[in-house]
Amino acid sequence: MTFTDRFDLASLRLGASVLWATDDFFAEKENLLSRHDAEWREHAYTDRGKWMDGWESRRKRHPDGTADTSLHPDFSDACIVRLGLPGIIRGVCVDTSWFRGNFPEACEILGCAAPIDAPLEVLLDPATVWTPVLGRAALQGNSKNLFAVDCPFAFTHVKLVIYPDGGVARLRVYGDVVPDWRRMGHARGEIDLAAAESGGDVVACSDMFFGERRNLIMPGRAVNMSDGWETRRRRGPGHDWAILRLAAPGEISRLEIDTNHFKGNFPDTCSVEVCSAPGAVVADLKDTTWRELLPRTRLQAHTRHYFEPELARLGSVTHVRLNVYPDGGVSRLRVWGTLDDAARTALGVTRLDTLPVDRAEAELKACCASKRWLAAMLESRPFGTVERVYAASDRAWASTGPEDWHEAFRAHPRIGDRKAATHGWSAQEQAGMGAAPEELQHAMAAANRAYEERFGFLYIVCATGKSADELLTIIRERLDNPPERELEVAASELHRITTIRLAKLLTP
């Protein structure tokens, strides 16, 4: 698969937007993401100059009047694009169509993994980390400049920088969708397993002469007949089909097959089959055993069809094949279902593997604040499986010592401290203490003071599932430990806390 056959993460259909540009004097920045190729209007002018279908900045001029901009390599313009869906970028097209004497000499692209709804002031903050995606690359005028990208991280925003100025007609950002399930917040319930937003894909089809295959899983309903999957008219035996890879293995509970806008060219009937083939490529699916989920069923024109009681209960599956007889158009296919615990955890591992270094460090630091442990975990990425995450954590922990333990201790709030109630995971872990009567809380505060005077560090205990009485009993018992022994006990408890927090990090 070439990178241009992947999702355009900067597509307006997926919700992408151009948020900001240093300058768009001649042509508006919003043109960059227009769905259709740039056009040329020979005699069209505006009050600012020649009408151009793209983003174009004014000419750079140095304050000292120097005309040669090559003497000032830092001259540049830039724009920020919020991607429609977060994802790993596999390639970009910087299209300079119709920009012939006014195209930039070069460009570069950077990525940021801020929240998808991050305000502009956050993105423009100098403290925000932008990771190189495409190094400075020469551009050709009036051309679709294609660049493959080798960067393993998922981004929500990209910054296009052009040197020194000029015009770009279109920006396409091709890649693989990596949903932020922790922000989406619905991985535990019924979801559309095939949707582009979920990370599903239409990996193959028999034909798409009139309508692109990925239209089947785009957001919303089709806006017209061109916004669906439509095959040419079949003049022989057989039927048409499309194969969807689900976002993750899941059990299908209902289907929606929408023939919206297809009135004289909808399929006569359809059927749906499924298989379980984790990690399979398209070639492998030809020899896979497909099982019938929905038997051959008649369709209607311009209609949303819903199927639930008709579906076979086949357990967890990874792929769906929509068969249409003999040919025709379907605008959308929704595959509603639920993920099992293993699938949800696998999504969490993918997310951790694809976070840029700064984001991954921040999230892992919430599990354990030891710099040595953090460095070892970051070095171990990508993990690939949940088992490798925990194995890497154990190895990283084995490399730590007393100084690292003390460093991590200092990041924890005291047991029973008021700020623990608003301290993220600490609030969950200390739920038993938060509900304790005032008298018991005073007793814990006194025990904390005695503990810190004796040992010189905070009382560290795995508080998950423990009542306030249990936590108080444990600290009083541990006050009798020799200092060397207590440091080892506290470190062991911290390791348990780290493992529990990793599980929370990996479970959307």
C-alpha cells in the first residue's frame, strides 16, 4: 500500500481545520484543505492581486532592504492545521498546483499531540512541543510534491512551514487513525467498530468505479450520491464486495446499511460475513474462513436498514465483508459492537506506543516519577503487547535504587492529605481514607508525622481497596521496622502502585 492510499487525516470530511497562519494576504489559509483539486481562473483578480486557489503569503522583505532572501534562511511563513482525526502520518502531499512564479522554495512539517480541542493559545505557546515530521525539503512549482514520512508517533495537529514565502494550493496528510480512547470515553460501551473515527478501515473492495470504498465508514450520512461506495454495472456472473478491518476485535450486536441517495442504482440484495484474523493483510483474507453474520437480504432505495435480531452471534471478530448483489451503491455501513477487555487494553498499548516522547513521559511519570524508571520505559517503546509493558516496567524497576525510590516517593501525596482528593489516581486509590471520620483522619496525620520523623520519607502504601482503618493499622505496624527494612518495604509498595497505575493507563 502506498501512503496516498491511506486516510487523509487533514480531510474536511473528518473535521480538519486550518486554525492559524502567519500571513494569508493573497489567498486564504482555509483553501489548503479544500476537498477538490485546485483550479485556475485566468482573468480572476481580487483587490489584493491575482486570485489563487490555495494559501499564499505576501513577499518577504528584510528591514535593511536586502533583496536576496537566500541570505536570510530563517525567513518563513507557517500555518497550523488541526487534523480531523489523530493518527500516525505516513506521507504528505504539499501541492503547489498553479503556483509557478510564487511557490515556496522549501517546506517542513512538524506535529503536535495536544488535545484535539486545544485552544490556539496553547498551540502557539513556546512551551508546547512540536516534533519534526518532515525535515526541510525542496519544493517544485505547479506540482504535487509527495514526501514519505517515517515517524512512529500519532499527532492531532501539524504545522506547515514554508521558506521563505509564497503559495501552497493544498495540503494532504496521509496516515493511520489512532483514536484517543481515553478522551472519547466510550470504549466500554457499544461503539461503531468500523467507523473511521474508531480506527476502522475499508482495506479492499471488488470495484469502486463511481465511489471510493472508504466513504462507507465516513462520519455522518452521505451528502449526495458521490459520497458513498458505488461499483460499475456488472455485465457477467458474480457480485461486488468490500472488506472492512474493525478498529479492534469485538462482538457485533447490530448493523446499519444505508443506501441514502442511491435510488436507481442501489444493490438488489446484500449479505454480511465476518472472520477472526488478527493482524491479517488483504492477501491472507482470501484463504480465511468467512462465517455468515447476516443472510442474503433484500435492500430498498434511499433507505437506512437496521439489523439486530437477524444477526448470528459469532463472538469476537476482526473483519467484516459486505457483499452486494449484483452491484450498486451503499452510502454507509455501521457495525455496532463491544470490545472485550483484551482488545481495549491492546488499544491502550497502541496509544502509549504512539505518543510523542514528551506526552509519553508525562503519562508514564504519573505511574512512577523515578527518572531512571522513566528513561528505561521510554527506551523500551514500542511495546507492542501488554505483557511487554509490564515486563519492561519490572526490568526498569530492577535497575533502580534508594535514590530513585526517594525521588519517586516525593511525587506522592501523603495518605489522608487533602490534596490527594484532587490528585488524579491518588483520589481513587485513597477513596477509603477520603470517607474516614475526622477523628481517624487526625490519627493518620499524627502517624504520618511520626513516620516521617523516624524514616525521613513519606509513608508509601498501596492504598487501593483498603479502608482507613487498614491504612492506619499498617502505618503503626511499620513504625517498628528498622529504617533499612522500611525503605525496602516502601519501595516494594511503590512498585505495586506503579503496576496498578500502568493498568489504568492502558485501559481506556
